[in-house]
Amino acid sequence: MTPQSTGTNNTVATPVPWHALRSDEVFDALSSGPGGLSTAEASRRLADYGPNELSVAGATPWWRVLLRQFTSPLIGILLAAAVVTFIQQHWVDSGAIFLILCINAALGFVQERKAEADVRALQSLSTPSCRALRDGTEQVVPGRDIVPGDVVLLESGERVPADLRLVETNGLQLDESLLTGEPFAATKHPAQVPADTGAADRANMAFSGTFVGSGRGKGITIATGAGTALGEINALVQGPPGKSPLQLLTHSLERRIGLTVLAALVFIFIAGLVLGNDVSTMFRTSVGLAVATIPESLPIVLTVALSLGVSRMAKRNAIIRTLPAVETLGSTNVIGSDKTGTLTENRLTVERIWTTAGLLDITDGDDDSGAADTPLVRAVLRAGALTNEATLTSEDEDLEYSGDAVDAAMAKAAVARAAITEQARAAEPLAHQPYEPHLRYSQTVHTDAGGRRALYVKGSPEALMDASGTMALVSGEGPLDQALIHSANDAMGRDGLRVIAAGSRILAADEELPSALPAPSGLTFLGMEGMTDPPRAGVAEAIATCRRAGIKVMMITGDHPVTATAIASRLGLATDKPALTGAEMAELDDHMLAARLEQSSVAARVSPVEKLRIVHALQATGKVVAVTGDGVNDAPALKAAAIGVAMGKSGTDVAREAADVVLTDDNFVTIVHAVEEGRVTFAAIRKTTYFLLSTGAAALVAVTLSVFADTPLLFLPVQMLWMNVVTNGVQDIALAFEPAEGDELTRPPRPPTDGILSRTLWFRAGITGAWMALAVILSFIVELHNGYPEIHARTLALTMFVMLSFFQVFSSRAENKSLFQLRLLANKPLLYTSLAALALHWAVMTWPVTAVLLELTPLNAWEWLLCAAVGSTVLVIVEAEKAVRRWTHRNDAVE
């Protein structure tokens, strides 16, 4: 976070360590004073620096978004084929191709336009108005008119309008969780801090967009608009998103298909002419073969499969904002997760209570809600609840309090465990002194059940020990044992707990209460409460599932290393290596950082820029990175990651708009479900692509062989167009409905070296495509050799191809499992469309009108049986190949 110094239009000229300067030095550097700027000077600076608002990139024109849908090589070839078939007056085929292209373009256009809302949510963090000193008097100034040098006044409940160097504070605490991710309010003061202090620890700074939780303050504006910490995040989020792995693979495959098909068509066209065929016939043959070979339905299949994934994920509380995000989750091998609000509940909770009788852990909830608590435990809870300013907001079974996070946690623990009633807790005190950061304690006077006045104090263990003379024992009171208290405090601190101590003293009957309570003394040290932001239920199990699925989970947070490491340990993340910190990252180059990330599962005290650097470092090593988060500080990393996952309930608008996926239940566990659905989606895309390429290759090879076999053309152009409709007109789309095989989360992520098809499927597509082509061309040649007319031979060959494709689509349902392990009706759309295609082909052959149009003739029952028998051989080949592969893997495992 580089504060603005000099320059115009919110640009930074020379970074100035404002936090390391005295207040008077800051005023001098900005040519301002305690009374603020004059109205005239503020107007001049507004003209120089520009308004205090964030710039947002303009939306892409709709027509450009629409044109982008037609830029792939595959789409280009299909457009050409559609135009040619239209010119040739093949209305059905040209219409079908145009319809597929239009549907695909429309779906892509809608998805891209929805994503245009990126980063605009940052504008919601701007402050409509604020209080500033102008001409020496307090004035209400529009937030956009604040300029460097303005003196801004802060009060509880207000949003900080710009980056400020604080010059006066009175119990000022800021909620900076949107920038740091910490659930605790940050205590502020005006004193200098060392120049090398990290942004999250600059206690004399107030950053734009944060909230004043309590207290008051005054600060001089040192940065506005793009020069603020929020402006830096805005700049990081701007810009086009990167392409997803699926998009990269698809574009690569499209280029390869386009070049291969074009080369083959040119070769066939020239070879046909050389072998004596006329130009018109070979031209129409090439066009027909292009339509039969090119998987023109691949774009729509991708869209359908991804859309189905979107629907399934929505049912599991994951809303997909961009279609490719569905598959990207499935190929993810690293998840970098924010801690607060994602892995944890973002709610401070009392987990342990220490007294001289021992340590009580109340996290399991199996202690009958405090019914068996000892008097010592009840005394600690009662003192913490009475010295308290939290307000009850919900009286449901799960009590909810608002106010300071520590107060809310202690109030809830005391009332839930029946150490005190809510009525007694909320009773008006006789005297009260709120928590003061520099004093490190708060105190209050209440009347106890016996009518005596009692002073209750809570604060840091050190402050309470200084004010105590005795400590509570099981048998009464005894001498204060500071070593025992220090040991217990250190033990809870090492576990990442924030520790608050409590003490009390009965006031003498004649002791007067002054208007302002004096510093406490003579207290009895009651005990300590340890609290933290606890992990969400089920997250530890979800992380273990990720590990089994070959996915590494990292915690990347702005929180303190001790706290982050403690939570990581509870979640099952590796903590044998120390947490990586932002300070350590500054000393590492990119290669060293990547090596360090391989060793560690926790990165703590990192800024938004450092989070972004971590994502880039992981991506540079070939990792597919998913990032989860809920705060403004997470937005740059969410945007840069291959997949950004934001929290829907607790997340900020900024995080949601920068993300690809939004979890409606704010639960990390949902990510595991989404990963599973992503893998199912990619498997469906892979199976469909395998089917389309194997049948397309079979058609290409068969027609090519017929050109060189000194026989009549294997298929007439119109028959090739019909073949395209009947073999993969709708079956390929139905294949996208294939459900999960059940082992998605027990195998590692897809290797980065794999394309859409694995090596196994490329090999399988090659052998099945070659066999299909050979079976078709041999059946054609045999029929001609046996004296059958060309029309009959072509009809048998075409029906043979239809039958081979029928069995091939079913063999495509599983990459590794045997087809016979799958339920036949698990994919009803595939079964029904495949049977309908066979029925349609039979109808076209037998109806005289269509038979004449396509130059086909009916076949008898024996010929249909022959086609079915030969067609089933492709299923035998695939099942045999799978069996051999499984046997090989078993033997390798044994060895």
C-alpha cells in the first residue's frame, strides 16, 4: 500500500512513509495544518488530484462481445461449410449448422455480458459524505471532494473516506477485515511507527473503505482515489481475466482439427481429380466430408455440458458466474483459501476458560451447557459478561450479540453457560469505564445478588496482574502466582487464542464512587478466557478429501502467523514448516518463493499485492490455482486465479464480482462438492470429444481409402451430410448428460500435459476410428465384388457406419470402467436419442421419397443383423483395451 505524496490525478510520485513521520511533519509535507485546508485551496487541489473515487474500465461494446463468439478456427470452417451448403441449396444442412453456431454464440454472449460487472462493486465502498475541517470549521463534505491535506473527523459507525494519517485518537478502533482479513478490530493511535512496519500493522493509519467500530479520531488525508490502498486493489482487479484451462485446451484442439481437416480435404480433392473424378463431384464430396468430419456440435456440446454443471452446482450451493469455471474447478490442483470467514466462522468464540482449578475446553459442546461449571469458572464468565458493551440482537437458540467482537464472545459464553442471565448482564451499571487501548482494560461496578457493590475488570492478563493482589482458588483466595498465570497465558497464546483476563473486588459499604473510576487495585484475579475465530464445521474433513483427490490446500491470510498456524493445525494442514509471511516474501525472488510455497501450507500477514504474487508464483510452476475469499483484500487474487471462489453471505460485493464462483452457504465444504461436479463435467466433455473425433476420423479415413481404391465414391455428398445428422446429430449432446462414475474424488487432478483427450483416449480413438473405417470400406468393396449395385453397396456401408457409431457412443460412456458396470438407464437421453437415430435411418431408407432423395435402398433383416454384428465389434475392441489396461495397472501396483 503506497500512500500518495505529490503529483496530480491521484498518481503517486515519490512514496512517503507517512506512518514513520510525526504529525507536525505530515502537516508540513502536505502544506496543511490542524485546522485543515481553506475552501479555495481544497478546490484547487481537487482540480489537481481529481475526485476521490475509483476508476472503472468501460464496458466492452456488445457488438465486439458478439463478434468474439465467431473467432475460433473451428467456427470459421463451419461458417464456410454453412455458406457453401447454402449456395448448393442443401437447406437442411446449412440451416442446422447456422442454428448450432447461433445457439453457441448466444450462450457465450450472455455469459460474457454477465461478467462485465467485474470490479464495479468497489464503487460501493466510496463514502457519500464525511466530516472535514475546512476554513478551521467542521463541515460536511462529499466524499469525492476530499483531497490530500484535508483533515477528516472520524466517529463510531462511519466509513473512512480516504487514506488518513491519524493525528488524534480517543479509543479509536477500526474494522479493517476487508483489507487484512482479521476478525479483531484494529486499535489506532497517532504515534509514529517504524518505517518498515507492514501495512496491516500501521496503527497510526486509517485506510479508505474501512469502518470505525468505536471511538473517535482525526486524521490528515494522505491519499485519495487511485492512490489509496483500496485504489491499489482496484488497479489489480482491473483488466481482462485470464483464459481458463478448458478454453486453452479447446482453442488448441480447434486449431489442430481445423488444420488437419483442411489439409485432408485439399489432399482428397486433388487426389480425386488426379484419379479421374470431375471437379464438381470432388468439390461437393469435399464439402460433404468437411461437414461429416468436423465436430460442428463440439461448441454446443461444451456449452451444454458446462450449463448442466452450472445447474448441478447450484443445487449444491455454488453459483457459477462464468461457464468455463465449471470445468476449471475439476482441474484445480491447488486451493489457496482465505482464513477468516472461509475456513473459519468469522465470529470470535470463547473456547477455553482457565482458573487455578485447571483449563476447561468448551469447544465440544458436550458439557451440558455449563451445568457442571465450577464456581471459579462461573465467576470468570460473569466478570467478563458484566464488563461488557455488547448488545443482544437475537434470542434464538444460537445467541447473537453485536458490538466489539471480544465483548460479544464473552457475553455469549456467559449467558449460554448460565453463568449470568441476559437481564442481569444488561442491567444498568452503577459506574462504567469502557475499554481504552492504552490502559488495556475496562471496568464496571454492579450490585451483586447479595446487594453488595462489586467492581469487575477485564483486560490483558498483564494489566489484571498489575491490579491484583490475590487470586481465586478452589478453597478461597490465595497469593497471586504470576508465574502460573504467565504459563497458562503463554500456552493459550501458542495455540493462537486471544486471552482476556478477569478480576473483581467487593467495594466497602462506605466507599464512594467517583464520577470517573480510578485505576483498579486490590483485585482478586479470577481467571482467563481464551477465544478465537473457530474453524467451520466440516472444513477439516473437506481438506482431507482434497488431499485424497490430489489437491493441495493452502491458507493465505492477512492474519498473524501464530493465529493462522494454530487454525491450520486444527484443520489438518501441514504446520511442520513455519508460516510464510509478507516480510519473508520481500526477501525472496520468484523462484525461491515457488520453492518456499512447496514446503508451506500457510501464508500469513500478507497484503493483497502479496496474495496476488503467491497466485502468480504458483501458476508459474504449472499449477491450476483456485482462490477463495470474502474480503476486498482477496479480490485481486480471486481475479488472477484460474478460478476465484467468493463467499455469498459474508463476502463483500467486491469479492463476489471478482470471482467466478459464489458459494451461497459460505462453506469451504461446498468447494469440494464443486470440484467433484467440475470433474464430472470435464469427463462428459472428454467422452463427447472422444466420440466425435473417433467417428469423424473414421469417416475421413474411409472416404480417403475409397478415393484410392479405384472404386466408385464410397458415399455421395448428400449421404455424407445425412450421415452427419444420423450418427451424431443429438447423441453427442445426450452424452454430455452422462452422470458421475463415483470415483471422481479418489483420483488426482488431470495432468497439465493432458489435453481434452488423454493419451489413453487418443490411442482408443485411433484404433476404433481405424477399425470403423476399415469395416465400412470393406463392406462396400465386398458388396460390389458380389455383384450388388452401387446404391445397395452404399446403403449397406452407410448403415454399417451408423451401427458402428451407435455402439461407439455407448463405449464412450466411461473412460476406465467397463460399460457393463454402468446402469443402462443412467443416461436416458443417450439411450433414447441413439435408438431414435436408428429408427430414423430405417424410416428414411424405407420411405420412397427420402430413399430417392438420398439414393438409398431398403435392407433386409439379415443385412441389418450383419451391420449390428459388425457394429458391436467396436464395443468388443474398447472393452478388451480397458481390460488389458486394468490388468497392466494391477500388475504394476503389485510389483
